[in-house]
Amino acid sequence: MHMEAQKYVWEGAIPLQIHLHESEVTTLPPPPPTLILAPRIGYLPLLVGLIRPYFSSALPPGVDTVWFEYKGLPLKWYIPTGVLFDLLCPEPERPWNLTVHFRGYPGNVLIPCEGEDSVKWSFINSLKEAAYIINGNCKNVMNMSQSDQAELWRSVMNGSLEGYLRVSSKLKLVTIEDEYSMKMNFSSKSQQGNGETNVAGQPKTGRIPVRLYVWSVSEDFDDLEDAPNIDSWDKVSFINRPVEIHVEKGKFFTLHDAVKMLLPSFFSDNPLISDESPKVDRVDKTEMSSDDTSNNKGRENLSEHVKSSSTTRNAEIKLVRIQGIEPKLEIPFSWVVNNLMNPDHFLHIYICVKVPEANTT
């Protein structure tokens, strides 16, 4: 895995400006917002320890049930902060203005969160899912020692890549060799006259755990700042679906290939982003989920919740974003996997797709 790219991912952060909701303010003047730098790979509930002391003197009496919202939309706490930002801010907003609530938890929209423990076990369950997809079982994760589990979680909370690699290497969650780097290394060695010939064009195949977030829009827009707001989670399709990589000798399996495999009903063999939109026989959004052997208590399955249409339509990819970047679709998928994967060993991909109004939720 390319350490420099990994380092950038782990050090990635989003500046947040946190406002206390006006209905919970009991002092005059109301407290000003607080500024926090939130790790991309982290989770919003892990920031509560920093936020609560700042607003505690202004809160009404009662029991804290902390949750966050953006423009009226309650934020799902088990989605990494960076993914939420990429999804809800097509045109990045810095600082990202969020509202924090300490009362009135919206249980009809969000699953319960009991603080850090809920986030920790959600993360561990994701790791189990990923292990099952990659290896066909999750024994290595299930058999982690208490100390290794504690160190792994501590490394995620503290953003310690070194500590994370020390523990995660024991889990043997090798997905796929980086075929692009392999080819570059092979070419370099060949030029030096001492290269091996058994690696070129023969990358390892594998199953890649992917969480896909698909936002379907009917309005067209040229600038991201003109994109409509996501005001309901019903407008987003959550898909768990592994990508099975099959590489032909001498060809890279690209991000383009992976997206077509993940959303086959949206795309033909035409380029995903072009002057001419690819054809779609049907927008078929049936429920998909990854193999899951763990008891995911207190967690929603990230599955697809979008209606299908039998009419032939056009679809156009407006945006593909991973870890805050918009990679070229021709990039080798193995490089994306090995460099942009989250600590839960899932690759989180956000896609905005324009479809006719009849095909959107």
C-alpha cells in the first residue's frame, strides 16, 4: 500500500463550525459556535467530548441525547464524517456548518447511539463484514485479543496510522495487489536489467468490500454550487456490494469498470462521463447488501432503497468522489482500493447520477 497516500487519508480533516440549536439555548446572549477540526476517517459522536463542555452552561435540564444535523437533515452517526461531508456538500463548504442537539433525539430517522461504545461496535461489525467479503470468514477479527482490539480502536480514534497498521496486519485482510505499482516497479527493474518476469500483467484477483452512496437527481446543473440539497435520506441509495475483480492480461481493471459492475442497470459500455450520456435500459434499484455474519445490533443495513422504472432512459454521472477527491475513472481500481480505503476496510464511494424525473425517488 502506498504509504504517502495512506498518510494523506489518515491526516485528512474537515473544519467544522458547530452551532447549538436555538431551541436548546437557555442563556442570553446565546453561545457562539465552536470550531473543531474533525478527522475524515472519524465519526461525529466521537467529537461530543470536545463539544459538550463548550455548550453545557447554556443547555436546559435533562438527559443528553446528542445528535447532529445539517440544514435540517439529521446526520447518520455511523457514516464516517468525511463521507457525510462529500455526500452532503457537492460544493465543499468550509467551515462545514453543523447544528448540534442535546435533546429530542430523532429515533424515527436515526438508529440509537449510546456514545463511543455504539460507534466502536459499529466499526468492529463493519470490519467483520469486510473480512467475510475478502476471506470468506471473519475468524481473524473475531479472534482478536482484547489488547489488539483496544489498540486498533484507539488508533482510529487518535488517527494513528502506525498503530493501526501494527494491529490490522494481523487480520490478513489483503484485498488485491496494486497492479499499477507492480507494473511501474517491474518496468523500473526491467530497465535496470534485473527485473522478474512473473509479475507483469498478473495481478492478484480478489473481492473488494464497497459501500456505495448513490444520489439520483433529475435537475441538471453545470456547477456543483448549483446542485440541489439532500433534504431527506430517501434521496440517497445505500448499497453494500462487493466488487469481484477479474483482470485480463495486459489490461487494468479501472474505477470505470468497478462502477459499471456496481451499477450495471445504469450504464452501457459507453464512457461514464462524456458529451453523450450513456444509455440505461432500466433504473433498477433493488435492495442489495453484502454478506454479513455478525449481529449488527443498533445498526441499519446500508441497502438500496430506490424504486425501479421499466422505461428506457438516459443517465449521466455528475460526480464521483472518494476521500474528498474526484478521481479519473480510468485510474486502476487496485490503486484506489489500496490507497483510499477506510480503516473499516470498506471503500466508500459517493456517486451523483442524473436521471429523468420519473426514475428518481
